[in-house]
Amino acid sequence: MKYNNEIFGAICLLAAGFFLSFGGLLIRLIEDASTMQVTSYRSITFSLMALLYIVIKFKSRTRQAFINIGSSGLILALIVGTSNIFFVYGMSNTTVTNAVFLMSTGPLWAALASYFFLKKIVGLKTIIAITGSMIGIAVMFSQGLQSSNYLGNIIILGVPICFAFQLTLINKRSDIDYMPSTFLAGIFVVMVGVFTITDHSISTRDLSIILFMGAFQVGLGFVLITIGSRYIPPHRAALYILLEPVLAPIWAWVGVGETPQIIELIGGLIVFAFVTWRLIDQLIEIERK
């Protein structure tokens, strides 16, 4: 059963990376909405997707599901919500390349959190896969990394750090379904938007794209993360989700003709190779924890 759970968790996390990878393409299709409008409005359908999962799974026990998350669930909701806000303000003060590179350091932070807070042994194979993936990410963005936007870089670095704590909290209490925390995180971001957005007017086209993002691109992505990270140690969970920065340039290339550089494709293939190797190896032998 443990073996099956780990494989199921890995599949969920890979699927999460797939859905999240469409974010860049969808944002490029938006014409006039502000970054805070995008984040706040997409959180409406983001929360509705989480609530749909909760109601379907728990039915008459929905209220109890919210009670079960306890104080750790409230902390998790704040972490996820804060991560979304860090993303918006960080992205507004640095380049996309810097942001993606810094967010791709997630496995390193997750490995540290896994070791110090969960006392998980980070196996040699996982260390090799993380190191190889980081090399691939560095290759992908080696020609575009800029160091002039210090404030934005510092803020955006909060995203992978929050993500590491998110994975750690979920994995620490794998007996609890933290989907209510995901729902509350979306509500938190919506409330921040209500008080910070000065002009709520938005075109029907932009609103449609944003609501679609919340339900399917971000919503399904985070639902799958919340499910999958219950069964996978944080350091490996963050590794599988690296498929997001690998696939994102491809969708932008196919969707809006934003041609990736050869160096980006090479780096992406390096990351894909190490993640695939680690997944196949997991199918053969469960890593000692």
C-alpha cells in the first residue's frame, strides 16, 4: 500500500506541474487586467474548485473536514495565500527570468525543511536528481539572469520558501486532508484583493481567462499538490513539480509564438531527464526515508 501511495502521489505532482505550466501562456493572453486583479479574481474559482472537491469527498462531513485541519491548517492557508501575494509583488519588481529561476530553487528549500522538520533522510539518488535539475534550470536561464532587481528577487524568493513549508506541513500530518486550507488560502487572497484593488473594472475577455485559470490551471494544480504531497517527502515532491518551468516555455512557444532559445530547451531536457530518472527509479525501489 505504501508503494502504491507513493506512485499515486508522484503522478499527482507531475500532473500538478503540467497544469501549473500553462500559467505563463494564459497570462500572456490577458490584455488589461492588473496583476492583483489576476491573482485575486482567479482565487475565486480557485477556492470554488477546492470547495467542490471537499463537498464531493466529505458530503455531510464537510464541516468536520474544516475542523480537522486545526491550527496547522490555518497556518497552511496563510502560507499558501502569502505565497500567492509574494508572487504578484515579486513579479512586479523583477524579471520573469529571475522569478522562474528563483522559484525553481524549491527542491533545495524543501530538502532542508524535510531534513530539519520531518527528520527525513534525503537519499543520494534524490540529491543527485535535485542537483542535476538545478544545473538544468541554471542552463535554461543562464543568459537572462539579472541581478539589478534586488527587492523583487528577495520577495520572489519567498515563493519557494513558502512552498517548502507547505509541502512539509502537509506531509507531516498525512492523515489529515488539508484541502480546506487550500480553500481558505483562496479566500484570504480574495479579501486582500478587495482592500487593495482600487479599480475593479475588467473586460469580459480578461475575466473569463482569469476565472478559467483559477479553476483549471491553478485550481487543479493546487488540488493535485495537496493530494500528492501527503504521500511524497517534500524534497521529492518539489522535484517533480519542476516540470512546470520546463513545460511553460513550450506552451508559450506553441500558443503565442514566443520562441525559446536553444539553451532553454537544452536546460529543460536536462531537468526532464533527471526527474524522469528519479520517477522510474522510484517505480523499481522505494527510497529509504
